[in-house]
Amino acid sequence: MSIFIDTGIFIAYINKLDKHYGAASALMEDIMKNKYGMAFTSGLVFTETMTFVLYKTRDENKIINMKDLILGNKEKDIPQFINILFMDREILDKTWDIFIRYAAKKLSFTDCSIIEMMRNRDIEHIASFDGGFDGIVSRLEY
């Protein structure tokens, strides 16, 4: 079993003012306890997360804490429990096909890359508050 973590989960988890904070916290705790098996995210989700966390909170410490959560930090004894996936040309081309196929759903290109990465790695579930994934991949709701 495995799970892909989307941007909104990270944003809500680090921001107590976010309306999804409680759900994101519960879900992240389960993921950290390995309830869903291996955890994944992508380089694109990482960049979105860093940008949005800084934009929403204006707190540099929150982006540092988020970086440490996602990438781990040996100096702070924070283990890395999330595997980071990166887009190569093959994934890019397949993402483009998904982007065009689901244009009516108005999924972002990053969302389409998540769908392809999940398919490519046989990742069963996505942790996301984005209903645009419904009917395409299995989305966990809290």
C-alpha cells in the first residue's frame, strides 16, 4: 500500500488557521505511523508547498519546518519518511496527455503530473482536499 501527499495537506498541516488543519493533522499522523504504507510526494508539490506556505503564513519558520518535514533534517534528527518523485521527459509527455484529457475538470498541470506519477508507481491513494481527483484516483477524505 502507498499514498501520495498533495500540496493542500501540507499547507493545512503547517497552518493552524487553515480550515482543514484538523483533518490534515490527523491524516499526517496516520501517514507518519505508516498506516497507508510508503508515502510519496513530488518535486512539483514541494515547490507549490513552499510557495503557498510562505504566501499564506508569511512565516519563514513555517517553511523551514515544512522543508524539514518533507525532506528530513539529519542535524535536527528529523527522519525523511516521504519519498520525492521527480518528473522526467516520459512523465512530462504522459502528464500532457492527462492534462488535455481532463481539461474539462480544470486540473492543474501539477495535479495531472500527480495522476501520472501515481499510475507510474502504482500508488494506491492520494491525500488531498482537491475533489478534482475524484473518479480518476482514490482520494482519502478525513
